[in-house]
Amino acid sequence: MNRRDALRALFTTLLASPCALPNPARAQPRVLRVVYVTGNSKESVTVPLAAFREELKALGYVEARNLSFDVGYGEFSRERTRKLSAEAMAKKPDIILASHGAVHTFSELTKTTPIIAIYSGDMVEAKLVKSLARPGVNITGVQLLGFDLVGKRIEILKELVPSIKRLAVFAMSAHPGLTQEREVSVAAAKQLGISIVFFPLANPQDLDAGLTAAQARGVDGVVLFPDPITLSGAPRIAAFALEHKLPVVSGWYNYADAGGLVSYGPNLREAWRRVASHFDRVAKGADPATLPIELPTIIELVLNLKTARALKVKVPQSVLVRADRVIE
């Protein structure tokens, strides 16, 4: 066999072998490395995080195929949240997903890696971004806080129970929007002739003592700020409220689902789906600095009629017709 015949035979063998030459069809897709850290507990974000993952899958991101997704829960500890955030950065993520206290931590750790945030405070006031329309930094996402909703919740509770004179307000002490939300609540209550007793909560264990103290102070209604501690404690709060005949309003529908009287605020599942949309745009090359931060678009009034009957609250037709969802 001459040299030309030998080369032809070798080339034919290579073409026949499935492993001899690179096969584009067999190339593995690039795996996008994503980390998510929240300063809160696992149970407080389980439902909305599931909605986020569902939406990611619908957008074509499949874990273990083209996406790696590591999650860390700070469990209301700043130290633990900082430690988890530092560990997450060591993994050199392509995109960071962060909520609550972890947003601040990541903003200090990196000025380049894109951060998709879901935040319950005022991101401009907190100096995380320059504006909602044009963040100007490596952070974008969804801001849950809407001060116009704060006063509306108190108005709805007063409409349901006109005799209310003193409200207990429960809020996570480390919540980003706490100061402003408290000020707006006091102003709204004052206009309705209602006084407020404020109970800050450092962790979920503070709930029981706070509820007992509220009863001792003679409150006749309760406002729950929409934050992870009140969310994770929803069943306990609802049970206490029923036992002591206290009407309670919250900012998240999970409370009404758990047996609370009424909620008025953004739909968390939908908000997290919008976070997934931001994620997709950044993954495809959008610059977080120019990607506007969204505010919730779906605001729901959820009324638990079963609880209303147990509390002997006569629901006015004006509230009933405005309810987006009624729990019988």
C-alpha cells in the first residue's frame, strides 16, 4: 500500500468512528452557575421560590442540564447570611439571586457579577441602586414594597371592623423598609382615629411573647408587615387571633390562606415569576445597570369568610365585591 492509499484508509476509519472526531450534536450545553442566598428561613420562601423555578424551566433553564442552582438560607442571622454569601461568591457564579439582607451583602462583595434581587424595602433609599428606572449598578430585579398599600391595609381593616381603636403592628426588626413603613402606618392610623403599638421581631421565636404582650396592651386589631417572620409565623398568628377574637390584616395572601382574616398586597408567586423574567434577560446579555427594577403589577385583596364568621365580623358588601379571592 502506498502512502496515498494509507492516508485514505486512515481517513475512512476516522469518519466511521463515532468518537474519533468532535460531534457538535453531542456537545454539552454551557451550564449557567447561579447562587441564591436569602437572609430568611427555608419555609418563608419555599412557595415563591418554587414559582421562580417553574418559570425558569418554562424559559428553558433546566437544573443539572444547563443550570446549576445553589441555595443558602441565612435563617434570620446576619452572620450566617454573610458567611453563605462569601461562600457563594467563591463558586464564581455567573448570576446571583438574592433577597432581603443578602442583597446588601452581595452588593458589598461584588460590583461586576449581575445580581437579581427581590427586595421588600426601598432600593433607592437603601442606596442599592441609583433609580428604579435605571439602576446604574450591577443590581436589578423586583421591589415588593409599595407605601400606598400600607395605609390601604389599615383602611380595609377599619372598614371590616369599624370599632377598632388600637392596633398592634408586628414587623421584622431587620426588615429593609421597616422605618418608612412604620411611619406611613402611624400616619394612616392617625387619620382614622387609631393608635398604634409597635412590636419589633428579631426572629420567629419573638412572636409568642409579642402576641401575648399585644393582648395585654388591649389591642383590638393587628397589622402584620409583609416580611419573612410574619410570613413564616402565619399559622401561629392566625390561631392566636382566632382564640382571642382579634381581626388581623397582612400584606401577603399566605396569611389569609393560613386562616387569617384578610390580606392586601402583591402576589408573591407572580412577583417571583417576574424575577425569573429578569434573570432570563440578564442571562441573555442584558446589562443590569440599564434594566429597570419592577414593582408588583398584581395586587390582591384576599378575604377569609370562614374566619370572619368565627370572629363575628359582618363583612360589608363594599369589601366583598372588591375581593379578588374569597376563602369560604
